[in-house]
Amino acid sequence: MIHTLADIEAALDALVRADPRLAPVVARAGPVPLRRTAGGLRGLVGTITAQQVSRASADAIFARLAGEVDLDDAAALLGPSDEALPR
């Protein structure tokens, strides 16, 4: 698990040790920020949504979905029909 910036640095070091060709990529990318998001199903749904559309749209979609469904309960995602969810 990644909990601190030191964890990120250790992972990048391990990556470069495993494949030294990645060293220039890691150097060029610069520091990797530590981003904290919700864990579990809530975090997964948020990540998938954010990858599909712009961040602003993802935030709006996620907020509407979270207002209708308990995102800590996977079974709750199966309950509402498409028509029942806000658009």
C-alpha cells in the first residue's frame, strides 16, 4: 500500500531497479504527488468515473450517484434502474 511520499519513492526506486531503462522516464516525470482518495467500492466508482470524462463532469456524476446510492454497498449499485438515477 502507498501511504506516504516515501512509499512512492520506494516504489519508483524498485521500478527502476527492475528495469533501468525507465530511469530517464522517472527523472523526466519528476515528483509523483500523493493523492488520497476514498477506498473500497466508493473509491473504485470514483476512479472509473474520472477516467471516462473530464474531472468536473466526473465530480458532478459522482455526486449525483452518491446522492442516490450507498457507494459503500456493492449490492446497492444493482438496485436502481437507469430511469431512477438522476441525469
